[in-house]
Amino acid sequence: MKTIQLKQDSRHFLIKSYRKLPQLKEEILELSNTTSVKLQMSILGKLGQDWVLNNKQTKLAQIELTYYLKGVLEAKSDFAIFCNPEIGTLFITGFLLPQFLLNMNGTLLGEMSSGPYGILRGLGITENKAAKYLKDLNEKGFLLILRVYDHELKIIKELL
């Protein structure tokens, strides 16, 4: 009997920061138009200081942002807003949403002070890069996080 060894593609995470949501949308459209690869993506964003989770205007803005991001991602994607003591009010959409909303003894992982850092580290991002991405998130406002595999890596890197 002969055994066959199958080589499994390694997964990689590419992260890029953006200052404005329309820039992010434009890049996602370019990625989806240029490549036939079905991208797995998440957007982690920082909301302004005026976001209060129980305010009526904030709820309306949340609905508007949810629909906007669903349009950006061109998919039915869940959306959540949570507060992190280190960064502020954040939103997450896409494939990473379950990690950020993981309930740890009554507190969401994303709400813990080291939660976003720990999630990035869990993806295999180095300490220095994880710290840099969180600094970018704090300063610029949005992170696009892509999960790609070996055969897609070169194509996506060239586009970003």
C-alpha cells in the first residue's frame, strides 16, 4: 500500500490600515475586481469619541454603518460594536467577529484591555507588528484584515 502525502496550504494574515472608510471601500472593490480569489476579510474600526452605546442617534448611526459595511464587503456579514478600555469604541465585521465577541466570564474578549492584541497574536502576528497595527487602529481608524493561503499570497500582496 502506497501512502500519499498531501501538502496543505498555509494560511497567512495580511493587515493594512486606513484613515478613511471610502479609501478602504475602494481598495476592497479593487481587490474583488482584480482577483478571482474569494477573500476572507474582516474590518476592525475605531469609532469617534461621540459614540455612546445607548444613545438613539448612535443606534441610527450604527444601523447606517452596518449597511455601509455590508455593501463594502458585498456579503451578509455580522457587525458588532464594543468598548475597549485601551482603544475606545470599536466595531468588527467579517470572519473575526466571533473571536472579538467570545464571552470570557461575562466580558467579551474584544472588551478586555489586551483582547485585540491577544487576538492578533493568536493569528500568528508578531508582538511588534500586533502593537503597530493597534497603534495604526488608534491613529488612523480602520484595519482591513485578510486571511489568504499560500497560492493567493503573492497576488494579494501585489494588489495591496
